[in-house]
Amino acid sequence: MKHFILLTCIFISMNVLAQKMVDLPFETNAEVTWTTPENEYYSDIWGTKVVTNVAIPRLEVYEADQPNGTSVIVAPGGGLYGLSINSEGRDVAKWLNKQGITAFVLKYRLVPTGEDGIKEITDEGASNPAKIGERVTPVLPLSIADGLSAITYVRTNANEMKLDPNKIGFMGFSAGGAVTMGVTFNYIEENKPNFIVPVYPWMTVLGEYTVPQDAPPMLVICASDDPLGLAKPSTDLYAAWLTNGKNTGMHMYSKGGHGFGMKTQNLASDDWISQFHKWAITEGLTVTTNK
């Protein structure tokens, strides 16, 4: 009973609508240690709520009221220093729920930082960008492993949750897009995503890559005016799938910037998630839900 009450208090204090949280199994790396606890707070720098110092990978589970069998694992972005947990995570999950899609927001392991990881990456980006790469390098493989573990969890529990084990998608934003593609380049049969949606993915951090022979269907989302220069690598990713005869689509918006997620900017890019849903229906990856 005490354990139940504690969990309830945690859920209320986090102000989320996830039905439950699931700790994922993981292997440690002696090179990466955390001394600052995981922290969720509002970042004045980014103007949104963030999570930093994730040392234990977890899934926040958002089950649809009328599940149609499709599920999506959602990996928020944040340069691997943080997670933009609302506009690229929980808000996405809630939208998907309304379409009958069960969503799992993935809190993958991040670069160990002090109290304000967002300030650290902002300062380093301005004064020493190379340091970001140095700190990200040992952590990214852990983040990718967390993504693979997430797929294993969803597939293993699919029947219990009224999900189709062959309709598990992986959607990631920016650094979460790097996790998405890292998962795609490293899966085995039991943890292969059935479709992927890299949204303004950070591809350069992954280095050279090869399109898998059994690559899943992919929809790339980005904006041409992305200030981090992610448009060209996104088109290259689309072209790689296309050149290799794989199922792929892309929405490249002329305007949207970086990190638009579920934010309203009164731009065409605001509608990206509806376009994703239409694509998923077209590809037979989900179905419309009677409301």
C-alpha cells in the first residue's frame, strides 16, 4: 500500500497523464556516471519544460481509450543534454491517444550535467561546440540501447495492452531522431521498429550509415529553414531510403525552424502530426478510430 501511495504521489507531482511508468533494463558503462539526480523543470532558455540527467531509462505509458492496435514510442529531443518533454513528448502522446494510438514517451539516458543541463549545452554551443560532441559520444550508444529496450518491452507486452506486435513505430525529434535512426541501424528481429518517423533528426552525430536490407517504412519531417542545418541531412536520409528501393516519404516545410514539435506557430509545419497520421493510414500502419 505504501508503494502504491508513493507512486500516486509521484504521478501527481509530475503533473503528467501517463497511466504508469516503466523502468527499462539497461547495461551500465563505467565511462558514464551521474552525480546529479534526474530533474524536471521549466527552462527559461528554451521556454518549455525539460528533463535532465536521466540515468535510468523509463517509459511513460499513455494508453488510448480505444486502442486500434498501433503504438508509437516517442523520443523527445534536447541535444542529449535534456528532453523537451512536453512539445516533443507528452503532447505528442496525448494527440496520438485521440487517434486510438497508444504512446510510450521514452526517457532515454542523457549526458550527465549539473543542475541546469540546458544552460550547459547552450553555453558550450556558444563557446566550445566540440565539447558537446565529446560529451555526447559515450552516451549516444546508451540512448540507442534504451530505444531498443523500449521496443522489446512494447512487443513483449503487446497482447496484454491490446496492441499489434507488428505495428510498433518509433518517432524521435532532433537528438531523439538520432536515437530513432540509431535504433534503425542496430535492431535485430525482436526489437525492430515496424515504422519510423525521424523529425528534424540529428544525423551527423551518427556518422556514416548503411540502409538496412529490411528497412522499415520511414517518414521524414523537417523544415528547410532549420537553423541547425538539419534539412540537408534529412533529405539525404530520405534519398538513401529511396535509392535503395525502401518505402519512404518526406514532408519538408519551407518554414518551421528547429524544435517546433507540437508548438503552434501559425505555419504549415503546425500540421505535421496530422500529415504523419494520414501517411500511417495510407501505409496500413494504423486505422481511423470511431469517435
